[in-house]
Amino acid sequence: MEYFSAYLPSLIISTIRYFVMAGIPFLIVYKLYNKHFVENKIQERLASNKDFLHEIKNSMIANVLMIAFVLLFTKTFLVQYTQVYMDIGSYATWYLPVSVLLALLIHDTYFYWMHRLVHTKALYKHIHLVHHKSINPSPFAAFSFHFLEAILEAGAIVVIIFLIPIHPIAILSFVLTSFAINVYGHLGFEVAPRWFRHTFLFEIFNTSVHHNMHHSKFVGNFGLYTRIWDRVMGTEYPDYVKEYDRVQARRFGAKKDKVGKAELMVNP
Ligand SMILES: [Zn+2]
Ligand SMILES: [Zn+2]
């Protein structure tokens, strides 16, 4: 059966993806160049090796479940009810990147409401608490979920393939982009460039500080990629921008920021 023959290769690829995409930023920021990133650190507290191992262990268990769940809808008879298309020529070429953006948008909404759901009293203690064991998360926390939450998380892909026509290349691009942003959100270090704060992008998109506050304070800042739902629903921490500015001021210095702007005005 296609489901079983696809399972092991998918699990291996997904595991390699996890260790490469979470492991390389971890090695760079936490180990090889940790002195260079001292000022980027969001929380004072240092996470221990025990914390990292806990995150890796949970991520591995979650990964086993997530793959099993997604393949149920892509490698069994159920695929015929989804909108996955195999012939890339079935839709215009421009639709391929658009479908990736649509998938990210759907995921942003799905995640916000699923996240609110697992923060309800009944589900938090039994399911979501595993993810919140990482009070000071590292990139390895990206998949650190209770196995039931792993299924809810993977549910995003299922919703997407039922909602919009999507090619496997677009699914793969979505999965990789999503994981990269997930790793950034759990990095524990803010790496957003200085200019980001002064653009409209800051008003829309999340930062590592944004999700880090969710881990250190437990409620509020529920969003995944954007601040939109948090702002609409009034769940963003009122001191988020202040906290972001505090971290960035330490990296760039308030003075340096002013000098930077003055130079820009003189030499546009
Ligand atoms: Zn949470
Ligand atoms: Zn998290």
C-alpha cells in the first residue's frame, strides 16, 4: 500500500529537515558564534542541555504522528477528495507561488484559533503544556508538542489541501517556509534587521520577540506569522513593542539609531 511505502522515506526526510533547519541556526547562535549574538538574546536566563533534549525528544515523537496523519490524506484513497493536483500545467505558473502564500495565510488563521483552543483550561494542562515547558525556547522547540497537539498542528496541511488547489511543490515550499519561520520564532535571539521596525512590515509580521513573550508569559501573542489576529482580538501584549525596542536598542543602541537616521537624511 502506498501509505506504508511512503511513510518511512517521509519520516526520514522530515527528521533530516528538522535537524538541518533547527540545528544549523542553533549551532551558529548558541555554540559557534554565541559571543557575537550576546546582545541579541531575548531572555537573560540560559536554557540548559536538558531543555534542548526535552525539545528534541518531543519533536521526534510529534514528527512521527504528524507524518502519519498527513499521509492519511495524501497517500490513501482520501487524496481524491483533496484539491492536490499532480500536473503542474493544470494551473497557470503564477498560481504556484500564490498558492504558497494562500497556504501561509490559511495556516496563520488556523494556527491562531487552534492555539486559542489549546489554551483553554481543559486542553492546556493535558495537551499544550508540553510546548510551554520551553519557557525560554530554542529552535528545537519548533515541533515540541504533545502527540495530540502534533495532530492538530498537522491538521493545518489537511485543511489547506481541502481548501485550495495545490501542487506538491507548493506544499513542500509551504512546509519549508513555515518551518523556517517557526525556527525563527523559537530562536531565543532577535535577528530582525534595524530597518524592519520602521516599515509597515513591523505592523503586520511577528518577530522572535513576539513569540518569545508567549513562552515567557504563557498567554497573549498567540499568532504564528502575523500580528493580525492578535490585534483584531486584543490578545497582543500591550508591552510587546516596548519589549521589542528594548532588545533592539541593546543590539543597535538608541543613539546609533538616531545617528543612522541622521546619516540617511544627509546622504539619502
Ligand atoms: Zn501557547
Ligand atoms: Zn512556541
